[in-house]
Amino acid sequence: MTDPVRAIAFHALRAVDERDAYVNLVLPAMLDEHHLEGRDAAFATELVHGTVRRQGTYDAIIRQVSGRDLASIDPPVLDALRLGAHQLLSMRVPAHAAVSTTVDVVRREIGHKPVGFVNALLRRIGAQDLDAWVEQVTEGLGPDEALAVRTSHPVWIVRALRTALGGHAAQITKLLTADNVPPRVTLVARPGLCEPESLPGTPGLLSPHARILDEGGDPGSIPEVRDGRAGVQDEGSQLVALALADAPLEGADGRWLDVCAGPGGKAALLGALARERGAVLVANEVQEHRAELVRLGVRRLDNVEVTVHDGRAGPWEAGSFDRVLVDAPCTGLGALRRRPESRWRRTEADLDLLVPLQEELLTRALELVRPGGVVVYATCSPHVRETTDVVTAVTGGRDDVSVLSTHQWWPHIDGTDAMFCALVRRSA
């Protein structure tokens, strides 16, 4: 019989590849369906997340061992080879067990024909450790190409992140390595609804509202999370919301707007902060299904109105808000450690569609904020085309706005997602 844990891991990988599913959504559903928990669930999680994270490295090894272009290998067989390679090279699984259980998955889930091929390749892969293979498959490559294989990132992302690091470009290896370390679960205590001390875990490093769960902690079992008084939110995301809420203002401070509120983490924190000051928050989202997630997140807050509009053309009057957040749609290159499949889906061409949208959203936000009010432009990406270039393109040459500050957080320095934040004031 096929090991059910490895069978689930295989099907999760197929869902990621075939249906563009997200690991953090598809795998928990499969675990629940098959009633796997505890050590079995943890093992399946490492199998899937680890295989997807290190896919680039394993693909280079599989390509060399097979002597074939990966496009010529049947996709289900390739996923099985990746799964076996991860067990052989990055997990404490005995080689014979890694090979035999993967072959069993292939026989049961794919068929008998590729069994011999998979068995032979995995035995060859298991003949060396990961370091030896990396040295072998990167021989003769340029620095960025070798680093891409070693850290399992596409070359274009390696180059983009090196540029984003600017004067700290020597830290590129640390950043790419941090992308391959699973982040600990971070909670946010929503002010007025929950105190951080009432939540399990240890205090956050940067946000006063954060608690970091110990390894293996399940946020779904926490009463405050279940009833909406607290949530799961990276500290970088919390800091973006705090940057908007903490910016000094003169005059009115009663109307706030979150232009791109889905899935609702920042909106819930902003709404709680606004309620403490007697302010209201309009949490807008362009997609109805994401707006429903926002409604779920802010269900304990009576000062939040959830709307569904294109943020560039919503029915709001110019100058009608005191604080505006633009958490713009982006490549998500700052969250590769928690969304490992994104690195294999995004391409440089995506920027050509995203950057104009980001510029239009920031331009609209500056129209909607009143003179003296503030706008925060944020992305979960450090790519310069999505960050400083957008801010410069929109604000450069305008005498009615001023950029008060910009900040970039990093996983290898701050322990957060790589969040970018620019604080802009409209002066007239």
C-alpha cells in the first residue's frame, strides 16, 4: 500500500502545478479530508513546502542525472522525482525508504511504466549529498546563475533582489537563504479587542501588537483568533498599518480608507486603531470573494464599511479622507518564504502589468486624501520598479505632495516579509 502521507504530498504538488493552487490553502484541506494530524501532518507539510521551495535546486540535479530536458519528463513523474529528491537530500529519511516509498507512489498514482525510470534516477541522486550535487551542477555557471541554483530562485529574481538591496547587495545570499526558511506564525492583537499578553507565544520584535507562536503552534485553536479579536499577520504587514495610523496629522482625523483591503489583515488592524480614536474606515476591495474575507476579518468592528469597487474609480469625493492606505497588488517577491510557489509563477513580464496599476492607485489615493492628510503606499515586494520607482513616478515634479519617509523591511534582517512602505503627505 502507498504511504498515505506521501500520497497526499504528491497530490498537493500536482494541485500546485496543475491548478495553480497555493500550498498554504490546498495542503491543509487535504490533511483535514484525510484526518491527518500531529507528526503525520508535520511530515506532509515539510514534504510539500520543502519540495516546492527547493524545486529549482532539485530540477538542476534531475536534469543532470537524467540527461534530459525537464520538459520531456511527464509532469506527474517530475513531481514524484522532486518529492523523492527532497527526502534524499534535505530530510532525515533513510535512502532506501525515500526511494521505495516514492516508487510506490509512482506505481499507485501514475502507473507501472515510469517505475524503473524513477527508481534508477533516485538511486543515482541518493549516491551524493546535497552539497556535492550543488557543486557539480553549478560548475561553470556565472555568479547569479550559480546562486539561483544554490538557493532555488529564478535568475531574474536573484538579480532583482540584488538591485533592491542597493548598498547592501553583499547580503544577497543571506536574503535568498532566508526565503527558504519557513516563517514562524505571527499573531496580531487587535487594539480594543484583545491585549497581546492574552495571546500565546512571545512578544514580537517590532510591532507592539505582535506575538510570535512557538514552533508547531496552531493559530486556529486560539479563541481570540477564532472570534476575530486577534489574527494571523506578519509583523511587516502590521508595521505598514501602524505607519499610516501613527503619522502625525493636523485637523480632522475621522475618515480612513484602505483602497486594496483584501484579504483584510491590515484593514482589521487599521479598523481597530481607528475605532479607538472615533474614526471610521472604508475597507475597499475590487473582488467580491476577497471583500468577503475582509468582512470576516473586521466582523468585530462596527466602524468599518466594506465596499467593492475598482480602487482607481470608486465613488468617493476628492479630498474626502484623512488617511489612505494603498497596499498595492504586486509580484509578492517579499513573501517567498511563506508562498514558495510564487517564485516559479511570477515572471518579469508581470511587472509591465502591475506597475501601471500601482501608479494609478497611488495617483488616485493622492486625489482622495485631503490637504494635510497622509497616504501610505506599500507593497509586499522589494523590487525597485514596484517600490521607489512607483513613488518617484507619481510624486516627482508635483509641488502638492511630499514624500516624508520610505522604509524597506527584510526577512534576513528584520525577520519580517520584505515589505516596502512610503509615507506621503498631500500639502495643498
